[in-house]
Amino acid sequence: MARLIPLVLIALALWFWLRARKKTAAYMDSYESPPRGAGERDERRDPPGPAA
């Protein structure tokens, strides 16, 4: 039993660390990318060419 407690604590620490890392990555992605409207796609479009 004495060997099990440190293993459980290490597993919990690892789980919380991975969870926080995933949430931080999701937050950074949402912060860095510009907000999109409801109908907009993820693709980038070329700017329109000059009118001839």
C-alpha cells in the first residue's frame, strides 16, 4: 500500500498537467486566430484582382 500512494499521486499530477496543457493550447489557438462569422469557412481567399 505504501508503494501505491506515490504512484497514484504521480498519475494524478500527470493527468492534471496534461489537462491544463490541453486547455492552454485551446486557449492560445482561440486567442491567436481571428474570430470567424457563422457562414465563413476556414479557407483563405485570394484578394480580388484589379478591374480591367
